[in-house]
Amino acid sequence: MILTSAQSTQNNPPDGTGLHIGVFDSGLGGLSVLRAIHHHLPSAHLMYVADSAHAPYGERDEAFIIRRSAIIGDFLVSQGAQILVVACNTATAAAVATLRQHLAALPVVGVEPGVKPAVALSRNHRIGVLATPRTLDSNKFQHLVQNHSNNAELVLQACPGLAKEIERGALDSPHLRALIKQFCEPLRQAQVDTVVLGCTHYPFVIPLIQQEMGDSVHLVDTAEAVARHTARIAAKLECENKASPTPSIQLWTSGQASHLSAVAQNWLQWPLHAESLPLDVA
């Protein structure tokens, strides 16, 4: 299928055909979730916001994350979103409950570190978790561990600066390699056999993480699980049964639109043109 840039629905409201899904992240990492959703729902109109001017959320306070999530959620709804996907572990931990209250009529899908599938995969019950400091410190993550760790030993590794470095777009820079080596070292020392990728930026550097951890270590990314859950919700919506003559993907950013366009091309091989968010949203 040929992907085309959609026109902003501020000037061209949704025509009622096809499903419109809004996806957002603190930056570029949520493109990994967008890719998985497109695979499962190729006929849907996908709308993605990268809040890159304020990235990474993992180093922001909770009130800021909640405020930005609400602003972006409202924007995507104004563009016709019928499902909202919070493609950011940190924003999910900090803001998904508030978003579900704020947008009560809209299904809101969050993403969280894949502790449960990691426990099922692990042979030696030693599991590493790579995530932002804010995600690891959140009550939501602590509850996740309590409910699904099943007595496995979890080695929690905060990765300050890693999402920000990935955000630059170069996926094999010396500094990026040094950060990954630094953050993987404690997991190697603990002899974990499974590693949870607790930030949607991290799947784009899987080859580097796998190289540091070794081929025998499982890496757990939850993008596919989020996409499957989104597809199940979509199947229940009446609009999913309507044909969409021109499925499309629209990208917006609070950062540099040219950077998002280039990264989408390089990382996903999708020829898309990003737009800047309106000033009252950016």
C-alpha cells in the first residue's frame, strides 16, 4: 500500500469513513508502536504526535507530563481520533489514568514494560528492565512488579539520557554505544537471561542492546501487544467496518518537522512529511 500524508483535519474534518487512531509519545520512540499498529490495522488513518520539544518525559516531573498528555490528547481528538494510544511508558505511568477520566468517551490504550511476558520467557528467573528513571519510580510500575514478577529477580536499570540520544536519530553513534554498554553492564553482571525494553525508544537500538547482552538473551518489546490490543478495540467500533478509500498516516511534532520526517524515512522506510504542531499545542 502507498502511504500518503493526510491533510490536517482542522481544515478537512474526518469524512466518517475508516478508523482514526491518535498516537503520541514524548518524541520519536512511539514510532515503534505506530509501525506495529499499522501492521495490524493497515486501513486505519493513523495520526502521530512527537512531543520532541519537551522530550524526554522520563526526566520531567509528573505534573508536566500530565499537562502535556492532556494537551496532546485534546489535539488528537480535535483531529478526529476515535482511539488514543499513549505510546510512551513514562506518559502511561504518569498520565493514563487522568487521560481516561479526561477523555471518558474515548478508548485510551497505554503501554507498560513487559514484565509479565518476560517472566514467562525467563529460564533462570533473572530479568533486567531498561527504562527511564520516571517509569521505574512510578507507582504504576511498582504495582506491575508486585502483580507479575512471580518471585523472579528483577534488575532495574534506569537509563538517563538514552532516550534523548536515540531522539537525535543516529542509531550507531559512539556516544549511543557507550550509553548502552554502560546500562547493560549491570544486567550482564547479574546474569539476566531476559531484558525488558521499558521505553518505546529502545526497540530502535535492539541490535546494539543484543550485541551487548549476547544472542542468548531475550529482549521483550511490547509494541506488538499494544497493537493487538488496539486492534481488538477497533474491531468493536462501528466505524471499523466502513471502508477507508485513502488510509493515511499524519505526523506532527513540537520539535523540528524536518527531523521527524527524516527519522520516519530512515527508521521506518515510510515516505511521510511531518508538520509542526499549532502554536497553542506546541
